[in-house]
Amino acid sequence: MWNDKKIDLIANEEGQNRAKKTLAVTTAKKVNQKQDKNGFNYARKTRMRCDVWALTVCG
């Protein structure tokens, strides 16, 4: 009985997980919109750092 209810909640994206997902998405959007003194947003800076790291590691 309880397992059926849990499956229904997961299928309908209800309950605690939905609130956590919404909070995570909202927070990530706010952080990624912030800019440094050069005008780069943090999402772009992260991508640039990952690209540089990948080039140094993978060649």
C-alpha cells in the first residue's frame, strides 16, 4: 500500500523531491546570471574552465 503511494508520488513529481528540484533550479539560475568584473557570467566561466581542463588532460 505505501509502496503504491510512493510510486504514485514519484510518477506525478509530487512531494519533497519536486520542491528540492525547484529550489535547485532556481538557485542555479540565479548564480549563473551573476557576472564578474569582466562581464562574464558564471555559467560561461565554468564552461571555459572545463574546456581548458579538458584540453590539458585529454590533449
